[in-house]
Amino acid sequence: MKDDYEDLLDKARKDIPEDVFKKERLEVPKVRGHIQGNKTIISNFYQISDILHRKPEHILKFILKELATPGELKKAAAIIGSKVPASRINEKIQKYVNEFVTCKECGKLDTKLNQEGSVIILRCLACGAHRPVKSRI
């Protein structure tokens, strides 16, 4: 009887799609854009912020500080005030994800930022863990 149960478990596991076992459900898309004069234009910036469930202003502020360059948000894109390769912007977005999106306990990206007094708390919606994050960008 125990062997029948084990066989049924093995069969059930084989029938489950592989993506269920992946650690991350969300994948951060790579930046798309171009360099125009002395500026870098990121055309899919709003899409990235939607996927991360973060305000575009917060992400851009972090990236601009990391790159030590000016920039702004426009209706359709983010504009960085200097020529920056896409690979460098992708590195900064990944750093943002590690600091402000990823749960340190379970590794999931299902998190929310909450302001509690003067401290910003990263709260995981998957496992319930919470931790303070760098309050100033």
C-alpha cells in the first residue's frame, strides 16, 4: 500500500508543469531604449515599474543616484541625462530589486513597501516576513 502511495505521488509530480517549481515567477525585463544626443531614453521603464509593483519615481530616483546623473520621467519613457549603456542600467535595476523588492527570507518578489513612521518596511506577501529597508535614496 505504501508503494502505491509513492507511485501516485511520483505520477502527480510528473504531471505538474515545470514552471510551478521555479523559484521566481517574475522576471524583470531588460531595458529597451536608445541614446539620443547626450541622453539615454528608456522606453519600457513604466513596464518595468509595473512588473515590480513599485512607483516609477522611486525606481528612477534610485537609478539616478547610483549613476550620479540627472534624469526625469516623461509620459512614455524615462530620460537619463547622460549616455549610459543598457547593461549598466540593468545592473542598477537588479540592485534595486535586491534591495527594495526581494524578500530576504523566501527569495520571492511578492513584496510591498510600507511607510511606518520614518522607516520604510519591506513586507513579503508570500511568507509574511518584514524588514526595514534603506529609507533614503
